[in-house]
Amino acid sequence: MGQGRTRCARGCGRARPTAAFGAAELADHLRPDAGKTELGFLFLPEAWGFGYAAEACAAALSWFAAARPGEPVVLCTRTANSPSMRLARTLGFTEVTRFEEYGAEQWLGMWSPVGPT
């Protein structure tokens, strides 16, 4: 995350300071074993607790559902990361499996824009 300058969105022509405090991304095949697109997110601690991750991830999933209808998305996080586990469930991810990696228990969840029939 970094700092920079950008032009005023209202078109006033003045530059104003900006700072990135987080990001959400969708990437294909980060986990080849899952064979799906994976949602990832990273936010600075100062941005935690304000709902920015939920808003950014929900927007990314909404875009994805329109761009690639019916395709699922996976998300992987440590089970000990309570805020990320809460976010995954809030976004509608359901548990697929748990496994050991990097010396800790990991959680793999899946999200699908189409509900059960």
C-alpha cells in the first residue's frame, strides 16, 4: 500500500494526496488444487474494523458474478484468524475443508453466486 497524488474527482484540476489502505483481488488458480478463482484481501491494521474489507470483497464478488456467471470463488485463511473467518462467513463462503499448511490449520471455503436448487 502506498501514498501518492491524484487529480480531484470533481474535475477541479487540483492534485490531492492519496493513500492506499487495503485491497481485495480475485486471481485465477492461486491454489491449483482448488481449481477455482480465489478471493484475497489485505488491509492495513489502521483500516481494520470499519467494514472496508467486507465492502471491497462484496464489490469484487458482485463484479465477478456478473462477469463470470455461475463460477464459484474460493477463499483460504487460517482458522485462528477470527476476523477473516467472520468475513468469509458474512460474504457467504461455506467450508469445503480444513488442512494443515505453514504450521497452522487453514480453512478453505467456497462462494457461489447461485444458491442451491
